Amino acid sequence: MSQDNMIKLECTECKTVNYNSHKNKKILKERLEMNKFCNTCRKHTLHKETK
């Protein structure tokens, strides 16, 4: 997978970058949002894609 397909997922509550993922930018134009576990908050929170 190329580096330009890589994205970072940031917690919406504590603003820490916890996850790296990839997506097909030709198909998905909007920013990715998913519920993931945050280690600093110690609970499942909404994570949004950052630049």
C-alpha cells in the first residue's frame, strides 16, 4: 500500500492520534469516522480522520 493512502485517526475527546489506517481516496471522498478504543481515555470514542 502506498503512503498517500495512509490516514491518521484522532480521538475527538482527548485529541491524540491513536491509529493509522488506509483508505481508497478515489471511492471515499469524505473523511472517515469510526468508533475505536482510546488508550488515554480508556473507553470507546469516536475517531476522525486527520491530515
